[in-house]
Amino acid sequence: MQALRKAAEASKALPPLSWRDEDDDECRDWRILLSAGSYRVHSAVVASGPRRSELLRDSVSDTTKALKGARTTDLTHGGAWPTTDSRFITALELILDWMYSGATLVSAE
């Protein structure tokens, strides 16, 4: 029981998962590719749970990609997404914030 309490206390000190971290977190196992760059995310966060993206879930679940080792959702393919538009990028970042924390911070700008 004491070991369980220690483990619980230690886990409280861990920072929450984030897609914004600059460190090289090997747990961020998926990449969302845009024309203007890419975002490294945790597939368990963006593709499962109540705030998941169905598009990302389908991409993560694609066994053909898994067999090829491709761990990327390419939003530039086919030009369906305006991936160079700053408004699209801002919206995507707000959606990622919401997926990770359940909250968004919208500035007045």
C-alpha cells in the first residue's frame, strides 16, 4: 500500500502531456504534416477518447500505413486543407489544445 501511495505522489509531479513541448518526447509518436511545417502529437490523445479527431483516428488506424512505418497524417495531400493559411493553423492549434486539455485559450487578437 505504501508503494502505491508513493507512485501516486510521484505521478502528481509529472507534467501533463502536450503537443507544444519543445523537448524530444519519444512518446509523441504521430506527426501532422502541413505545408508550413508539422506537429508532433501523441496518437493516443488525438485519435482516441471523447475529444478525438475521426480523421486522425482513421489515419492512425490505417494498417497499410502501420505496415509501412508511416506515422504521419499528411494534410497537404490533394490540397483539401488550406495548410498555409494562418487562420487554419491557428484553428488547428486551438483544436490540439482542446484535445489535450479540454480547454482553449482564445486571444482577443
